[in-house]
Amino acid sequence: MTTTSTPEATEPEPTPATESGTTPATEPGTSAAAPGRRFGLAAATALVTGNIIGGGIFTLPAAVAPYGTVSLLAFVILSVAAVLLALLFGKLARRSPVTGGLYVYPRDAFGPFAGFLSAWSYWTMCWVSIAALAVGVVGYVDVLIPLGDSKVVLALVALAALWVPAAANFAGTRYVGAVQIVSTVLKFVPLLLVATIGLFFIDTDNYGPFNASGESTPGAIAAAAALLLYSFLGVESAAVSAGEVRDPERNVGRASVLGTLASALVYILGTVAVFGLVPHKELVDSGAPFADAVNSIAGGSWGGTVISLVAVASIVGCLNGWVLLSAQMPYAAARDGLFPKPFARVGKGGVPGFGVLATAVLGTLLIVVNYADDPDTAFRVLVLITTFTGCVPYLLSAAAQLYWLARGTRERVRPAGLVRDLIVAALSFAFSFWLIAGAGYAAVYQGVLFLFAGIPVYVWLRGRQEQPGEAGTEVEAEPKADVIA
């Protein structure tokens, strides 16, 4: 058990030993917990912004158009939720400033099984999301180079979009950070221009009905928000890669909030502009909504070509960051013996190479399956699955913060700080639960299958870790540790 925490969870605590009796390699303050700290505040903020503003802003306006302009309200609510999550991760990172944050927080609070479920769910979300991003890039490549209707050609383009950033990751985290800064600037500036200049060309008749879904307004908002969460995945990027961030106790929280606020600004203004520039009926069937919006402003096709170039660069840059994150979470769990050992191997560039390779291979399989079916339908399903698998670690992290706050000692309570932290954690938990419900039965069903598929892996790894008689010894020792705490 760990020592008693302060209500604000601001002091890093020793990470508890695993039940096998070994000290986790992700213990705060140890250099072995991370390959190295290479990201400053700028690079960490770019990592957050770059991972958030990826394929989502370029593809989701068309995906949520069937719900009507009620989806704009969902975007505002989701932006508030994302900022709350950023504040939550900043607080938790001050407690455990190590790589694999969303795995470490539930592990420290509730034990290795909770940590494993969080890591497994997040890892699943990563490679499913990477496959969805790679599929999303195809529509914009088609604007630049007509690809035709051949599913083989479309699949090859998606696979290239996946494997190019995967190969770049093997060069090391230093190059990943540099690529993130460059790609973030390349996409952020043009998108901000569209989101501002486009507002002057809006035709209100293009917006269509407020609620076009046929559901109740709360139901339509929840359903649209479940899809739109895909565009905010990445708010946790700095927390997951905290082991690579310099001065993580301060910079993780700052980078998370700054990156999320910048992304939310571009998202809301950009979506308002797209909805007002492209007629609703056309937007529903659009494969490249931002390109269509720019063409509406420019009165030709050259604007769409430019924005398509930006979209391709944006999504590939986003994939660059997501591939890194997909390797970091299982890396941290593998160091504790809760993921297969190969995931803990780090190459010369500081990147867990096996994790990158595993993500790329699984993403490849998912892309192949995607193009064996209807790509449009499959993309929507992939997005909703990532909503569920992404919200599980959010939910567990918020619960971990509530746990630490509940264990705070009375003599060290600062009422104002306690109330603030309780509100942030409670609302983060509530938002995560609401988004899981809004994903729908099919996404929750398939997401649960992905989640439960990891249980045999955990059982095998824990069984190999523990020696006969260890479990009973641990159970007897636990109450004594609590008394000391």
C-alpha cells in the first residue's frame, strides 16, 4: 500500500510493489522508469495538440451531420469535458510523473488488475484508433489523386499512411517530438484560417435542422458526443508519455490544458464554418468535408486541394504521435510484468520497438478487415469502439483521483483545493460514463469483447509471476500495511 495522500493529490508517492514482490520499474523518480526525458513544454503541448487534431477534425463533421446542428452543442459540451480531463491528468501526473500514466493511476489506487484493464483498454483504443485514422486519410488522398473504386488500392493507401509514421518511430522519440512540432504547425495554422475566414462566408440555410436524428435531443447529443470524442482522444498524451517530459509535475498539466484549449477552439470554429459552408444534404455524404468547405469559399477546386494536402499531413503527423503512445502504455505495464515481456524492450532511439511493431501489425489486420466490408460503415464502427475503449481508462483514472482524495488526512486538507479537485474528478467520471452510454449497444458490446479478451492474458502473466504460497502471504500482510499508513 502507498502512504496516505494529500487531498489535492499533488505530492508524488512511492509506487507500491507488485504482488510478485518486485518494485515496478515505473516508480516515480527513478530513471529506469522511462527511456529518457526529451520533451519540453513546447514539444509536449505539440504532442497533445497534434494527437487531438488529427483525423477527427477532417472527417467527423460529415459523420455527425446526420444528427443535425445539435452536434455543435455536443462539441461545446465535449470541449468542457476534455478540459476537465486535462486538469485531472495534470493533477494525477504530479503524483506519478512516469510513462504510462493512465495505467499507473488505477494500478496505484486499486491494484494490478485495474491497472492491467486500463492498459489493455487504452492499448486496444490506440491500435483501433490508428486503423481508423489511416482509413480517414484515404478520402483526402482521393481528392489529390483519384483512387477509383478499387478496395485494394484504397487499402494500400491506408496501409502506407500507417507504416510511414510507424517506421519514423523506430528512429527515436527525439525525432517523434520534432515531427510533432512541425506537423502541428502545418495543420494548425491553415485550420485556424479556415475556422476564422470561413465564418464570413457562412450561409445559414446550409445548417439544416437542429435535430435531424429522429431521437430525443438529449439522446442525439449523447450519440453525437460519442462520435465526437474520437476527435478529442489524445488529451491524455502528455500524461501517457510523462516519462519523456522534462519537469513532468508541472509540464504535463500545462501541456494537457494548453493543447486541449487550442484544439477545442479550432474544432468548434471549424465545425461551425463547415456546417455553414456545405449544404446539409451534401455534408452528410461528403468524404472530405473540409475540402468541400474550402472549395465553397474559393469558388474552385484549388482550395480543396490545399486543404487536402494539409489534411494528409495532419493525419500522418497524428499517426506519428499515436504510434508512440500505443507503445508507451504496454511498455509501462510490461515493466511491472503485467504485459508480455517483449513490450518492455527499448531500442537505441528510446522507443519500445516491439510495441510499435505490434500496433502496426494489428492496425494492418484491422484495415484489411475494414476494406473487406463497407469502408464507411466500418469507419463509424471503429470510431465508436475507440470511444468505449478510450473512456474506460478515463473512468478508472477519475476513480483513482476520487480514491486518493477520499484518503486525504484531515490535518492537511485545504477546503478550496479539495472542493476544486473533487468537482474535476467527479465531473470527469460522470462525463466518461455518459460517453460510454452514448456509444450505443453495438459499440459497448464489441468494446467489452475487446476488453474481456485481455483477461486470459492477465491470468497467464499473473500465474507465471506468483510462486506457490505468495498470494496468501500478500493477503495477510495487507492489513498491516494499512495500519502503518
